Amino acid sequence: MQTEKRLSTEIDANVPTAARMYDHYLGGKDNYAADRAACEELDKVVPSTRRLAVNNRRFLQRVVKTLTAEYGIRQFLDHGSGLPTQNNVHQVAQGIASESRVVYVDNDPMVLVHGRALLEQNERTAVIHADMRDTDGIFSHPETQRLIDFSQPVAVLFNSVFHCIPDSDTDGPLAVVRRVTERLVPGSYLVMCQLVSEDPKVREFVTGFMDQVTQGHWGRVREEKDVAEWFEGMDILEPGLVEVSTWRPDNEVAPRQLTQEWIEFGGVGRLR
């Protein structure tokens, strides 16, 4: 049974958030000194994080482009979407098929403010304030109901977000995936990746550090086998579950993740 999620509507500039730290790594301006300081501390142990964030963003753009252009998907539900940046999901999808519809979901109040300002003139795109674990609330939200036809295939995105929630029988990543897939028709897609490391010391440090600086708004760095479990029962698109910079790169000289202290790992699954 899902538990009710209490969302803050206050923006606290003194407590880093994953969304604002990600924005900083991408070169954005919607972050505060606390976010930048947290990134500096993180970089001391995992210095590849900025490249990892950039490669993850490019992976998201390639996935959306592929699903829109090659698989005919016209509906996207983006969980933990983060702050708006360049080439967002709706811009990529609607640039290929103008009728594409996108719902962004995030629990960070700053994302809600900036996202709604950006999308005021876009009737096929919406931002809703919700916890990604609140599947019932997200799927029944008026904006979701307005834009998404769940009798047709949908691409549901969990891009670099599951490390933000802890393991739980009712609200952990696997439970969320199962709740979502129960509501989707065959031919829908799940895009899932998260931060993983095969080094227990890296997993321990980053998990503890991020949990401390975000004041508990964190889950854990996992292993590749944990991510693979989420895709059980799905057909996984080629090239399978991989470090995301190697997922259908645009060309042979596209940027790759060069250091391996931790990586962004995942892929795309199709519901049977």
C-alpha cells in the first residue's frame, strides 16, 4: 500500500538538493552556494561526476529521440525530471513529432516554479509537484489525465533518480516499477538508470555524504545487478543495460565515461 507523501513548498537555499546539484553540473544557473559546495566535496572522491551528469543528459536526449522517431511513442511521463535545461524531453520529442505530450514530475518546489514558467505557452506539456513514489497521485493527477492516454503506449522515464530513494518493500525502486507497469499497456517503455559502483567504499561514501547534505533526501548508490532486477520481464532494447554514454551513441567520437569509480547504468525496457 502506498504511503502519503508530504511535499514541501518551501525552497531552502541552505540545504542542497539533487536537482540543483545536477543543474550545477550541467552548467545551469538555478542552484545555490550550498549546492555548489556539496558538488565540490563530492568531486574530491568521485571526480568524474560532472562528466557523468553531462553524459546522462545526453543519454536522455538520445532515448527520447529514439523512442519518438523509431518507435512511434508520443507520450512521456518523466519522473524526477529536475530543473529545466536545454533540450528537455518535450523539446526533443516535439521537435520530431509536434503532437507529442509530456508530463514532468518532481518533488522539488524550485522545479515546479521554473518548469511552469517555461511551459506556460505549451499546451502539450505540464509539470506536476509530486513524489515519484506516489504512483496513484501521479497517474490520477488532472494534468496527467489531460495529456496522457493510458490505453496507448507510454514512455515512463526514471532517469538518474532511483538513487534518490531508499530500498523499501512498498516504496523502493522495484515496488515503484511494479506499480507503474501494472498501469501501462504492452508496447510501453520504461527508461531507467541510476548511479552504480562496484566499489563498496565508493558506494558507502557517496550514499552517506548525499544522505547527510540533503538531510535524508537520498537512497543509495547501488550495483548493476540491482538495476537489472527492475527490468525483469521486459524486452530490453539493444544494446542492453550499459553505462549510458555507450547507449546508441550519436557517433564513434561521442563523449564516453572515462573513469569508473562510479557510473550511470541502465537502459530501456519494453513491456510485453
